[in-house]
Amino acid sequence: MVGIVVVSHSPDLARAAVSLALQMVHGPAPRVELAAGTEGEQFGTDAARVADAIVAADNSAGVVVIMDLGSAVLSAEMAVELLPDPSIQTRLVSAAFVEGIFAAVIAAAGGASLDAVARDAEDALSAKATQLGQTPISTDADSSTLAAGTISTEEMIINPAGIHARPAALIVGALALLDAQVRIATATSHQVSARSPTALMSLGARMGDTIRIQADGADRAAALDRIVTLVRNGFGEMRADPLDQLRAEPIEAPFDQLRAQRGAARPHPIGVSPGRVVGPALRMIDQLTEPDPSIRLPEADRSAAVERLADAAARVATQLRDRSTAAGTVGELMEAIALIASDPDLIADAGARVRDQGLTPERAVWETIELVADSIRTAGARQALRVPDLYDVRNRIVSSLIGRAKPGVPDPGHPFVLLAVDLAPADAAGLDTARCLGIVTEEGGPTSHTAIIARTLGIPAVVGAAGVTIIPDGTLLLLDGSTGELIIAPTLDQQANAATAPPPPREALARPGSTSDGHRIALLANIGSSSDAAIALQCGAEGVGLFRTELCFLDRTEPPSLAEQVRIYREVFAKLSGRRIVTRTLDAGTDKPLPFLTQTAEANPALGIRGFRTVASYPQLLSDQLTAIKEAADAESAEIWVMAPMISTSTETRSFARAARGAGLPMIGVMIETPAAALQASLILTEVDFVSIGTNDLAQYVFAADRGSAALAELNDPWQPALLHMIEMVTTAAAGSKPVGVCGEAAADPLLAIVLVGLGVSSLSMAPSELGEVGRSLARVSLEDCRRAARVACAADSPAAARKAVREIVR
């Protein structure tokens, strides 16, 4: 690809502009080098630094240099003369700084030539000028004379946001390697080149607008087809419309809009927090109106508006941190969301929009967070689950700025089933467990914050119930958080076993886990901190089956020191002295990015560099962590088992085992999260002392179904017989000689726990609040009952059939 060098007096300005451009790139990005500021990041430019940046950016395709103003141009010109290799092709362009970088990065990522990248950068500002009615776009695309062989079509824009930055970048990328000249226009705009992202955005094409696409050149048909496909797919931004039925057939009652009749179950949602309840529906209040983009502040008022914005963000961060005092996972999530509200880059970007464009502070925050949300969505479905966190922060800041209460959970004064598109962590954490019977959301998945907090609070929850928010308030609704069953206006028979009031706090695990005939099963807790450890003890946990150590690495620009890690681990180990603590080494990657790990964004992070694979690039990170775990264990006399995540081969297993034993750790294991690991379980078990099955990721890979996708939630159901067979392969390989645990969400299902024990699993690890119920479930059945349940579940042809068959055995 063509390389790009950005020359600016201000390092902060250069970094922000490049970050904006790179967020629009899908797939490999061009090499972008910054030559911003002087030594020590002082204000100014340095020709020698520019020359070094040109050399670093060159990949034999040439380098485009974009400068801000004044001496930056002189430094760039001098840098070309200083180049040690005069054969490096360079283009110094007079493009507008931000627009030029944006256009050049997207063009280079699409494989454009050096001259084409330079031309796109030069033309970038003309799109804005045209939009403001100042000058026409200077491009051949304005010609009203069509070349011979030109083909054209018209398409309606269907995605709600129209052709904004992300769709524009997708169009440019789709044409990158095609020999075609493509022009797009609306009924009210000039034709613009489809290879210019800024020109495409200047069209102002919104949902419902019709665009005319014209193409000529050798690949004109392919070019037209690619753009039409993007438009018809809504540029990947559409979600299923629950009202499709309204367009196809008449309705008799509001329930028909959900394709459900009275007493009929709603298909496809997934249960993420167990419990069966029935009560009146209550929809989440969400009436915040998008701030007007047309309002412009006088220059004299802008500084004060920037200060108001910063003050509002600080207030929101403080409010969220006040909630972070909650124990365990809930508190940690609140602290993470508070960090978003206090993010200096976010506040600086919004402030710049106020200062430079005259936007109101509430509009500036809205646009800034929307841009960040767009970039997160493109990073994959797992990251997209975090978008509601961003929107929650946005809504809180905007509400603070305009002096109104933030939309949130209503209080009707009686028990209710809460309905929402999605639930922000701050709202979920603030639920009144004495009133909220259950939660149903349209979006989210088993690992979303709604699911995590619902399980922590013990509130039954169902996610992925598309269209559920059109159910009128007061409608009687039954939900089963184990099966995902959702019934509108249930019959009396269907209500028979459902709770109509929140249950009292769940009883702790009263005795060690075992079946009625004395077969022992260790019942352990999943934790992420010392406060979680305290909760686990209160709930009667026999030990810990999964200590997620990555929580102490979150939001760090540098990894914690060895001494800091020892302190953090000791706090956890001290609370659990004498009990087993299965400690997982750092589970990070582009699916769970950490700031101090420099990793290129991946098109599919779930299939990328994550877990143990990360240490191939950062071996010292693993070495330090193992050393810290050992030192902390020795100091607290703790029974530590250590395991590595995301293992696929016996070679990886051997490498980890060698490192862990070198650190002096006695019990070494790995996680079985991939089909490859399950298929090679016998080989893997020759290298380690135990294995732990992560059912969440294992299901994702067995069914090629993203675990964060609500649309694919049914495939990620832990009752899927194929997944149970995969677990059985692992326990068979162990043959009872080495421990096999389950630390995925499957372990928390009291009925499925019986099946897992029957398959040969020796320990179950779960959210602490679920330990008592799982323990009581196992105590009611014999080991032979468990084995019979496992056989019928594996023989079933669907999750529903498996559940039904097992219930018949253990009723």
C-alpha cells in the first residue's frame, strides 16, 4: 500500500486526525507515520523527523505527505531533499489536513496508486465546499455526458443513518481493485466520485432517499453490483424489523406484531439468568431526543460551552463511580463505565466540535460518541456488545447538560417484568430486586453486561427477544431465564410454576457438592477480584474454578508491575486460604483489547490472536504473571491451580506447561474452548494435570455462531446435543484419572449440572449466587440418575428435546 506521513505542529492534533481516519478502515490499514511536534513533543516541526517518517512509511509504493500549515510545508520540502534514498516516490499535497488524511487513508487501504491517493486527498475539501454551497466539486464525475457503455441504476437508502462515514468507507473499499469509474448522485446533489469518502458523505443521503449510481469501465457491472449489495444490506447496520408481519398480513391484536398468539411461546430468545416468573410488562423509559445539529453557537459563547461540557462529563463520571462501590463484578463494571465518561480523548474531541464548529455541547457529545460507536461495531459482534455502555454515557452527559433526568428504569410501585432494547450497566446495577421480577431485552447475548449483572443480582433474564418493546405496558408476561421461553398472556396452566414476586435471597451452598449417593462434585465460583472472592465465601463456595486475572489489567496503558500483581493476587488468595483457586492467565486479545498490548484490529477477533496466543508476541507478560502468581501463592499458603486460555494444540499445551512448571507452580491445566482442543484431549491431558471446559467459547466454535449474536443465540444454547458430545469426548479422554471442570455458564443451570456430572465432569464453577441451587439440584439425584440424564440429553435432536427428556428422569 501507499504509505502516509502526517506533518503537524501538534502531536495531539495529528494523533486525533489519524485515529479518526483509521476507524473507517475495514481490513488492513496503510502504514501511517506521524512527524508531529519537535523532540519532547514540543510544538513545531522538524525536517529530520519528517524524513525519518517518510522512510518508515515507504513500502515500495510511494508516500503521500500531508501537512497542516506554515513551517510544516517547509519542513516537508526540506525532508524530501534529506532522504537517504532518492528513489522513494513522494507526493507533498496541499490537502485540507483532517479531510486529506481521512481520504488518503481510505484510498490507500483500498489499494489505490500513489497519484490516486494524492488526488483523493487534494479533492477532499471540495466535497465540504459543495455541501456548503461555495464551490462545485472539481472532478470528472460532474460531467453530465455519459461514456459509451455506462450502466446505471437507482436504489433507496434503507439504513437509518444514511451514507455517513462508515458506509462511505465501505463503498470506497468495495471499488478498490476494480477498473471502473463510478459516480453517485441524489435528487438534490451533483454527481460525486464513489472513490472519495468525503464526497460521498457530502451527498447528505438519508434513509428513504434514492441515489442514482452510474458506472463505466471494464469492471462496471461488478462495481454496480457491489454498491447495490451494500445499499440493500443497509451497509450492515440493519437489525431485524419486528413489524415485518404488518406489511404482509392484517393484525387482530398487538401480540400479532410479535408473531405470537395468546398463550403461544415466542421463538428464539435465549435465557441468560435462571428463574421462571410471571408479571406485568413495563417498558424502559427512553425519550431522549437527538440534539439539533443545525444550531451554531456564537464564538463568544463557545469557551463557556466547552467548560459546561467538561463539568457535565465529570458529574456523570462521579455518579457512576458512586455506584462502583457495589461489591464484585457489578462494582467493577460501574468503574469501567465511569472511565468512559472521564475519557480525556472523548471530552477533547467533543470540545473541539464545540470550539471549531460551534455545535452545542450536547450535540458535540452525541456526534463524538456516535463516531466511536461506529468504529466499535466494525470491530466485531463481541465489541458491539459494549456500544450500549457508550450510549448510556452519552445519554447521561446530554441529560446533565440540558437539565433533565436521564431516561431510565421506571418505578411503578409494584412487581414488573422490565422490557428494553438493551440495558446499560448503570441501569441494570441500579435495579430494585424487590420489584423487578425479570428482564427481557431485544439485543444482547450471554456475555453482555445485562446478562452478567442479571446473574449477579439473581434476576431472571432473557435476551435476543426481537421486537419485545412493542408489548404494551401491563401485558402479562411469563419468562424462563433458563430456557429462554417467553410467553405473552400465559394461560393459568402455564403460570402454575412461575413466581409472581421476587424470591428471597438465595440460600448459600450448605454442604459440599455431591449426589444423593455421595458422589463428590466440587462446586466452585467464578470471580474477578478480591470483593468477588468475599461474595463467593458468603455463598458457600468450596473454592474458585475461574479467577479472571485480566480484570486487574483493564484500562492500563502499561502492564501492572510484578510487585503490583503480587499484591492483587495476594488479596484474592488471602480470602480463600486453604481452598482450591483455579487461576487463569491473561485472557486478552483484539476481542478483549488492552491498551498496553499493541495489536492490529482483526476482521474477526474471535478467530484471531487471543488468550495464550497473545504471549507469542509478549512472552515476558506470561513469565511475569506466572512468577507473581507463585509468589502470591507462597505468601498466602494458597492451593493454586493455574491454567491457560484459548489452547488449540498439544504443542501450545506443552509450551504453557513448561513455563508454568518453570515458575514452580504445581498444578497446571488448560482451558478446552476450541473443537481442536476437545479432539486432542487425550494428547493434551498427557501434558497437564487438569482441564477446564469453557462452554461459552466452545459452543461458539462448534457451531460457528458468534456468542454475542442474539440472532444466533439458539445455536449457543449449552443444551445443544453436539456440544454435550464434545464435552463427553473430553471426559472420556480423562477417564477419571485427571480432573475435568466446567467453568462456562452451563455450570450454573441446575438441570444441566446433572447432565454434566453424568458426562463425567468432576467440578462445576459458576456465579456465586447460583451455587446453592445447583448444590440442591445435585443432592436430589443419584450418580446413575445423572448418567441416564446424560445419555438421553446426548441422544436428543434439539436443546428443547434434551431438556424435556432430562426433566422426565429427574422430576
